Amino acid sequence: MSLGERIRDLVRLAFQLGNNWMTLMGVALTTSSAFTLVWFWIMEMTSSKSVHPYAGILLFLILPALFLVGLILIPVGILRLRRKKRLAGEAPTPLQKVDFTQPSVRRLLLVVGALTFVNVGIMGTAGLKGVEYMDSNRFCGLTCHTVMSPEYTAFLNSPHSRVGCAQCHIGHGAPALVRAKISGSRQLFAVAFGTFSRPIPSPVEHLRPARETCEQCHWPQKFTDDKLLIRTKYAEDEANTPSTSILLLKIGGHTANGTTGIHGRHLDAMERISYISTDPRRQEIPKVTYRDDNGQLVEYVTEDFKKLPPEKLAKASERKMDCVDCHNRPTHAFELPDRAVDKALNLKRMSAELPFIKKKAVEVLKVEYANRDEAAAKITLAINEFYRTSYPDVFKHKRAQVDAAAEAVKAIYLRNVFPEMKITWGTHPNNIGHEESVGCFRCHDGSHSSADGRTIKGDCDTCHTILAQDEKDPKILKDFGMK
């Protein structure tokens, strides 16, 4: 038999073996998805537009899966056809002998090898792009829109908005990636069947340790300087009277004389503090264990801790303190109405010249609305109607300021309240300080005592020095030329 006849037999055999619906479907799936993927990758490289999250699911996840399914169907169809013929008593199509010494056969093998190389390249690229897409902020925040919308909205307005979600929530290495994707699969079913928690519970139980995340950028032992905090708030009177408080926060860290201040005492390298919490949100801390400068462990407990029944004590969790025990909402923080309106006034997003704007803004923000669309419409209407009826001259001559204020108040609501996820004002407490939640006073409440009579200090000067409190024009700002 000549070489040409052998090649024709091989081609004929390939057509015979592949002439079944399963193999043909596999060829169609592989070919169409391959062309679509390659075309899209070219478009992606030449375009500056980001991929819509739902389109990304199709292009980065579904199409590569179809490509792989197609590759699997091709040999499965061939084997299925041969088995079917064998069970029917028909002679299976004979496999032709191939003479690998012939140049034409080697060229054919080179073509097959090249196609295989292309397939492997497509699958490898698709796999990498799929993982990259699933680790992207848009995928995390927008794919499951209703579920993650509150967290993603807070993230975009946070100091960490340029830090990738995966950098804190997944971690480095294959084991962390596998755990995250397994957890993601479970969450996918929860979203599909509507069984997800409303709201998403916090804190995250299996978040990577702060030493592997926060401390890659922030080094607590080096925060040795005090921090000046200036905060202006506005009264709910007609003039929106401002008053300013000034605090000198004792941030602390590591000095030549040892550890000092907030970070030095709480986040020393020797891991000074561990605690027991009796609620899943870590707001109730009846026991604190502290390692003093001599290396001795001192236990501070409350009277309530001594009375805890054994079954509740068994459910309590013990944890070594790290950054997120105080900075519990470093990226996904939600504001309270009063503080949010003060911030908007300070940033000139609304004018303090509008009479009673602080009072009215807080009032309309605290109204319970059925959904966000209703809130957006009614907040704008309420602000405009208030000035139209109560201050017609203001409404007439300062209409632009009224409209800007209405937009600012609406934005505050849409930034912080998500009725469909049962997130309203104060749903997620912020433990920094003690004004918005119990915060520092979870431990610094004066009721945690040791066996030798020592207590965890709860006086103001422990963490900060008050330089001015609710003053109209603080003298200290004038003395330092800051006003």
C-alpha cells in the first residue's frame, strides 16, 4: 500500500470514528468556543473597557468549560461508537498501522501535535483568566449583586478601595485558593436558592490573620507618634451651629523604652492579649488575658463571667487579639446618620447656610423606607418640600443648594442602608472608639478585674488626651495657626 493510500485510510478512519453525534458535538463545542475565546482575548487586549461581571461569567467560566467538555466528548464519542458496534456483533473499525518513518506521517503528527499544543494553550490561558476574573473586585462585588452590594458599596468608599478583595479574603498559595473556591461553590448554591444570610454576618470567621494581611502595609510597632484628631459636628438648630472637639490619640508602638500607647499595648510582637467572647459578633468580652512586661499572664474577668453556665462557656470562643478586633470594619464600614451628615457638611457636600439642614437630614434618613428606590424618591421630595413650605425665600433664592443637599442626603442613605439585605443604621457596629458602639468599652469598662485587684483602665487619658471638647472656636487651633 502506498503512502498516499495510507494517509487517505487514516483520514477515512478518522471520519468513520468521528461520525457520531457525540464526537461531532464535541468538535462543534471545542471549535466554536475556541474561536470565541481567542476573539474575545484579542478584543480585551485592544480595549480599555472593563468586562461586565455577568459577561465575565460567560467568557471566563462558561466558555472554557464548554471548550473542555467538547474535548472530552470527542474521544468519548469514538469509544462509545466502537463499544456499540462490538455489542451489536459488528466488527469494530480496524485501526490502521502507521509508519512513523514516513515524512508525510510525521508532518501529519506535527499538525496533530500543533493542534494539541493550541488546545493546551487555550485551556491554560482560559484557566488563568478564569482564576484572575474570580479574584477580581468586580466579580466579588457585582456578580452576586443583591448579596454583596452593601459590602461592595462600602468597599468603594473606603481607604482600601484599591486593595484587591482576594488579598485579604483568600491569601497566597494553592491551599488558600482551593479553600476559597470550595467556599465559593457553597455560597453559589446559597445565592441560587436564596438561603444566604441577611445581612452577611460579621466578623468573618476564617479571615486570614492580620499579620498576613493588614501588617503587610501597616506595622503597628512603628506607629510611635501621637495622632491629632479634629472633629467638627453640627447642632440640630436653625443655624446648624458647629462645634469642634480635638483629641490627641496615643497611637503608640515600639520605642527605645519598650512598647507604649494603643498599638504597642494591644499589638506587641509578643502577643500580649487574648480574650474570650460569648457572642458571635465579639461584642461581649467577659474575660481578657494579658501578658505583662515581666511575661506573666494576668486574667481579667467580669462578675458575669464567673456566673456563666457551663454550656454557654463551652460555646464561647477564645481569640488572640489582632488588628480587626478594634478595626473590625476597616474596609466595609457603615456610618450612622448623625456622623454621616456632619461629614457631608464638613466636606461642603451640603451647605450649612440652609436652616435646620442638619436636623431635617437626620430626620429623613431615620425614616423606614420599603426599599432603596422609595427612599431615593421620598428623601429628595422631603428636603425640597421642607424648604418650599417652611422657608420659601430660601427655596427660591438658594434652590441649587437645596437640590445639592437633597442629593447629598440621598447619597448618604444609599451608601449605608440596604433594606433587601436587612442592613440599616447600626446593623454592623464599628469598634473604633466608643461613640458609635460599645467599642473600646468591651474591655475598658472598669469591670474587668484580676485576682490581685487590678482592673483594666477605662479612664479617658488611657488612650487619648482631650485638648478641646465641643468648642465653637477652640483656642488651641488659633495658637497653632490652624484656624
